[in-house]
Amino acid sequence: MTQKALIMKNKNLQAGIVEVDITPPVGYWMGGYGARKEPSKMVHDPLSMQIMSLYDGEKRVIIVSADLISFSDKFCEKVKKEVSGKTGFSESEVFLFASHTHTGPLINENISYLPDKKYFAGDYGTILIKKLTGGIKEAQLREEEVNVFHAEGKASIGINRRKKTEKGIEMQPNPEGAVDDSVQVLAFRNQAGTLAAIIFKACCHPNILSAIYEISADFPGAARSELEKVYPGVPAMFINGCCGDVRPAVMRNGKFIKGTFNDVDSMGKMLAGEVIKCVEKSEPLKNFSLKSKLVKHCLEFDDNLIPKNRKHLSNLVKYYKQKEFEFHEYIEKWENDIGEKIDAGEKFAKGVDANIMILSIGDFSLVALPGEVMVECGLKIRNRAKGKVTVAAYANEDIGYVPTRQAIKDGGYEASAFIFEENPAPYSLDIEEKLIKKVLNSRI
């Protein structure tokens, strides 16, 4: 069957997309690094948010991608309330994705490295929600009939950052570790065949620049700029994959180094080049009917490691200090915080609640996972699933790191992040497999 004949059989799909500038004023605290001692000082390149509305004649869904490190639970709660009240969408119909840039504003006021609430971008968050809800309405007004095309490619932009040493797991380049080099693209063309929008997924931490004080969208923004040169006026939406343990391959002598804006541009060009190849070779989806689902899931803590009393807590602290040589100061702070809760008789949660979202456009599925999911988990979901599947992370509420079974055993930053996130215990060893099964059983 010819490509034209396939398109004629597809259900009509309407798509509208808008792009809004969300660059914050200088002077807010930035997200991603506790090493920063001051708020932002200047803007290197703008931050943006893309909002897409999709409508198949019966169902409408919204996809949002923003140059932010994450969305806090309070922020998401406000967004859902505003979106539901002003646009009528349900939770399962609005997909929020953060690019996870480490050179944008911090919008989670509970982060421990925020030294003073006066630097918190509270008013910025309010404006951001207004831009989002307004953008949803505008995207609907811009809807036009489209056909959707899909393709996959490869761009080696990241490297695993968990290296096993004599001291334990260190955050250093591990060429033998898992990565996800796949680039997945959806291209939306109007009835005249003109490209109207692009969604592209890659899998890598946008933290090339380390703890600088300049606002930047990092390599996703650089990639969009390159795509704009080839496809003028066509909004391109970046969605990040499960890159909890993958960062840019900017190294020297086997060690990570602080990158430059030249490195950002180079990586952006490399990624954009592959996206362009995918756009040009993309094939139409089999049909354009829309389905969406929200699935509630609990990532459970290791019940044996939830402190039962002060003595149990003290024994756990000794164990954690032996296992994690780098985090003694943070472990002591965690001990104080958890100890106060024990003294107050507070009951600890059994785990972290996670909202898994799934969007289907015909025979294509987008799995949206919250938090910093490690790459191995995303790869396993993709490999076990059938058909065209993109597995994304940093969706909706930020729940912190979601480590694999092996990472929990080995330790290291990602597995020990419960200390920084003030959770009462590390995750149970079986959370990875339970999460994978939940996703696979929930596909629509």
C-alpha cells in the first residue's frame, strides 16, 4: 500500500502548537546544583515552553514541554487545578514534561539547597501557570488537520556516569555502562504536506555547563535553534528519556569536565542533525486515534530499613556511612531530620506515589514516567514492549531518582538520593521490576 493510501485511511487528527518564552528575570535561584552560592546573574539563551493540542474528533490531549529542571508537586497541583477549571481537561489528558536543564530557575521551594526564600521564583511560577493555561487555549485555536509521521535514529551524546571503583560507585564516565542513544521523532504535517511541528526524544542530562550562573536551555535549546534554521517557523518540542544515570560525554582523561557553550552548540547540532534525518525519512502512523491513561503506582521503600526507633536509626546511619564515603555530612543531616520525626511520633510513608501516564496516537505509544528514572529501566520497558514506543521521564511531579535493582545493591548517588530527598529509607529491590510490569500491563 502506498504512503498516500495509508494517509487516506487514517482518522482525521487536528493539531495545534504554540511556543512561549518562559525566560525568568535574573535574580532567582537556579535548579540542579547545591554548589551554587548565588542566584542567576545573566541570560545566555532564552527558555521556552511548547504546548501542543491534539484532537481526533472525540478526544483531546495536551502535551507540554518546558525548559525547566522539574515540576514540584505543589506546582503540578496548581497546574491541574487551573487547567481543569479553565480548560476542562482531566489529569489523564495533560502531559507535562520538563527538559531537566540544570541552568534554569528552581521552582521547587522545598529543595534543601535554596538558602533563602527571597530567591525563590514564586511569582515566576504563577506567571508560568498563566502562560501554560493561556497557551492551551491558543493551541486549540491553532488546530489544523495533520498527518503524523514517525522515525527513529541514533545520536551518541551521552555516557553512563556510574563507575565502580575500590571505594564504591563514583560519578565518573563509564564507557561500559548502559546508555540510550536512540532518537525518536514524530513529525506533524498539514494537508498541504508542510511540516507543522516536531516532537523529538533523546536521553541525556542537560547539564553540560555545570554550576554556572547563566540561564540556558542547554543542548535541547541548541538543538531547537538548529532545527529552526532548517525548518523556519516550525516549533520543535524536546522530550527527555530515562537519563537518571546518563550525562553528556564531555570528558578529559577519563573524567567529567565542566563544559562550555561551544560544547552545548556541538551537542545541539549533533542531535538536530539526527532529528532532521528522522523527519525526512519518517513514515506515517497507521491511524491517528487518541487514547490516554493515568495509572497510580507506589514505589515502595525497603520496609526493613525504615527506622523503627532511635537505636535502629543510629545503626542504619553507621551502615550508610560505611557504604557511602562521600555523603557523611548529608547522612548526619538526614539522621537529625528523621530523628525529629521519630521523636514526634510521626508515621513514615511506605513509599513514593508515582503517576504513570500513557498516550497512544494510533500505533505509537508515549510512556511518561515521573522522576529521574535510570536508563536501564527505560531500556527494559522499550525492549519488552511491542510496536513504536517512546519512554520518557521527568513527567509531571518530581519524585526524585528511581534507581534500578542493581543500583540499589551497589549504592552511589542515585541509589542514596533518598538521603537528600528526606525519604525514610532506600527503595525496595523489587521496585524496578514492579514498575516495568505496571507500565507494560497498562499500555493502551
